[in-house]
Amino acid sequence: QVAILDFGSQYSHLIARRVRELHVYCELYSCQVDAKELEEHEIIAIILSGGPNSVYEEGAPHVSQGVWDLIQKNSIPVLGICYGMQEMAHVLGGAVVPGLKHEYGKAIARRSEGCNSVLFEDMPEEFQMWMSHGDKLSKVPDGFKPVAATDNSEYVAIENLETKMWGLQFHPEVTHSPLGKVVLKNFVVGVAGAKQDWVMTDYAQEFIDRVVQQVGPKGHVIGAVSGGVDSTVAAVLMTRAIGPRFHAVLVDNGCLRKDEATKVLKRMKEDCKVNLKCVDASDRFLSKLKGVTDPEQKRKIIGTTFIDVFQEEATKIEEEVKHEGGSCDWLLQGTLYPDVIESISYKGPSATIKTHHNVGGLPATMKLKLIEPLRELFKDEVRELGMALGIDEMSVWRHPFPGPGLAIRILGEVTPERVKMLQEADDIVIGELWKSGHYRKIGQAFVVLLPVKSVGVMGDGRTYEFVASVRCVETTDYMTADFYHLPYEVMGTMSSRVINEVRGINRLCYDISSKPPSTIEWE
Ligand code: XMP
């Protein structure tokens, strides 16, 4: 495996992701990992990540001497990226100083004249790379030679062929470094000779093997399942690991999509063999939402009620398990890597990583240990894993659905009649998107019901009914989004079907706002 030592950079997991894209197995370790831990694996290369510190500062994180000894003893190739390169230089006798100019953004790197570094094989003389650093090298360590420069930094890439060490000031792992993948491939495959035979199903098997050990022969695990791709993939993995000792709970909060609870239950039980219990708490949620119009208030009510319901169910499961001589000490969460980054406090590698309170909602007071099989993956990797596990296309490609559900898509007061109206409209719109082949190209699509009535005419009669709006956005990270350019014909079919088939709606609009300045949801 390739070991990535993490110095706390925002991009460390991107390095892991790029290595996985090369079909090479890698693992992420703390930069202060013990040599003994690394020695338990067959490490063929080490990548030192970037990080927010300055190597020369007191308290800055460093690789342990034991690991440097291991590198030397086994002649392990090392690639240092940004802070990683500065760490190498610092330890091996070079010098790192604060740069006069901080360099953030695109830069053109030029290969040193006549240089044919293995790292730049199949690359042009000049290439664009992404920089994000304040410090820079002022002296290369003995035995190293510079192999690329920019206008601002003389030592943008350095190499020591004898000790098999390379350093890069730029970040090859980000998409703004278009040829970064080539550099990483040249190191991981070219230099380290990694086999490119790793696939997503290996990831699944590794998780399963690990969790079987962790939970033990009698341990039980509980988890909330919403039917979205993350919780589905996590639940399937868990079921493959420990079968019926995994207890999944689906809470129907009365604000789910049309027939959602029934569909998820059927899919989970029949197709995925997940031991799922559906708790219908819709009346409890809807009665608490009565008369509430403020969006944040709705979120709060749904969030706390969810925790109450889940906790009650978990207690029941724990009691049952106890009676049978087992114990339930674990909680499964479908946290993804982007959720983890959002929750990291940027104080360096020793900063504690808070657990993101995911859509499923983690009852903070529960004394359960967490299992998070997806915390190293990005959404598209989870989808790839879902496909590899044979999970159906509908589940794998489902758009994200917010925890508070339709409650934040019914502007104003949430009533059972309005939920029903929106469920019908939403079902038609989503159905038409699948039918017309647009669903998978859209980041998120839904209908919102406005607390506004407009006049219409149906047959010979005047109508005075609600207005709804379709929202379809293109986005990859949900932080920014553009409205989706849906063809008029598809809009036409949606409009005619919603207005004719849903009692209570006589006008359908299409939302053409982007985020920012609007948000994706209307509330
Ligand atoms: P906005 O509306 O902020 O949405 O542009 C960005 C993404 O977050 C989802 N979202 C939520 N998800 N609970 C959730 O679990 C919430 O309260 C919530 N609010 C927004 C939204 O659906 C979109 O994917």
C-alpha cells in the first residue's frame, strides 16, 4: 500500500482519492504515526501531505525519527507535497523561510533546463499547477537538485534519485492542477511500482473484515437509514459484515416523499437484505409542526423529535439484544468526507475532528461508539461503491434529500393536506425527470409549495388554488449551484400533469435562480 501521512491539509483526502483513482490501494495516517504501525503493512511509498503550519515554528508537527529510519532502512520512495516537502527539507538539511509573497492560485511551473525527472515523464516543459503556500525553500538539502521552478519560487520541485525522494511545492492532487494526476501516477506507479489492481469492492471487503473484528461475535450495531445513497450503502456494508446483528431504523416523520417509507422498506428488505424497522411517527411530527411557519423552528422541531424517536427505538433494540445475551455498543453513520472536512477545526493535525451531525442525525447524548464506513469517500465514490455492491440505480443516483424533508419545501405552515399535495406534485416531477433522462444530470430536483393562491380557469369554472415551483439545480458541491436548463417540452409535460392531476395546485413555475445569491432550498 501507499501510506499518506496527513499534516492536516484540507487536501489530504484528495491525495488518497487520486491514488485510488489510479486503482492503487492507499491509507491515510496521522503525520505522527508510529513506525511500528507502518511496519505492520507492506508500504511501497510514502506521501507527505500539505498542512497549515510552518515547519520552523515551535510545536509544528514532524514525522517521527522512527519513520525516517524505516524509510531509510527499506529504501521507501517519498513524495513531499507543500508542507510535506518543507518537512523533508527541514529534516534533511535544507532551509525553509517565509515567502515574501504568498502564492495562492494558478502558477506556471517550468521544468529545469535539460531536466528529465521521472516525476515529469509524459509532461510538457511548462505546465499549470495550483499553489497554496506562504513558506518556501531557500536551500535544497544535500543530494537534492531542483527540477522545476516558477517565477516566484526557485525550488518548486526537487529530487534526490539516490534516496528516492521528491518534493513539490504545488498541489498535484487538486483539479486546478490539470496534469497533477500524471505527476502522482509517475510517482506511485512509475517510481514505486504500485500494482494498479485495486477496486471499490476491495474497499468494501476491507471494511467488512475490519468491522467483524471490531464488533466481535456478539456485538450489535444500530443505525438510522433514510433510503438515501449514503445510508443505504452504509447499511448494506454493515449487513454484509454482521447480518441481522445490524439494526436499521427508518423514522417516518410525515414529511417524506410519496410512499417513501414503504418503498425504502421494500427495497431494503427484499433487495438489500437489511434488517430494517420502520417507525411511523408522522402524527407526532405533524402535530408538533402545527401552526409553525418559521423555517429554523421547523428544522429544530424535526431535529429534536427525530433524536427522541430514534433514541426510544435504540433503547428498545438494546433491551432486546441484552435479553438475548448480546450488547449494542455501536452506531452506524453514513458520514462522508466532505462532512468531515466541514467539521474540522483548522488548528493543525492534532485538532480533534468533530463528528458531523449527518442527515440521519446523531443523538449526541447516546453513549455509542461510531462506525463510519464512508468517512474517507466523496459522494461519487460512494455511488461507485454502491454500484459495485449491486445496489439498485434508483438508490445509487438519488438526489440528496434534507433531513427536515418536505417541511422546508412547504413554505409557511405544514399541514397534512399540504404534505399530500406536495408529495403528489413532487412524484410527478421526479418521475418525468427520470423518464426524460435528465435526473442523473441534475444535482438536486424538487417542488416547493407556496403559501400563495392564484386564479385559474378549469373547464368553465374559475379556480383559486395554490402555486408550486419546480427547482432543478446543477451542482457538484451544493455550495454553489446554477439552475438547470430543462427543455421546455419537459417543463410542459410536468406543468400539464401537475395542474391536471394534483387537486389544489393550479399554477406551476420554474425557479431560475442560482446559488448564490439564492439558496437551493427555499427555506
Ligand atoms: P441550501 O438550501 O443551503 O442547501 O442551498 C444546500 C444543500 O443542503 C441541503 N439542506 C439540508 N439538509 N438538513 C439537511 O439534512 C437541512 O436542514 C438542510 N437544509 C438544506 C439541501 O437540500 C441542499 O442539498
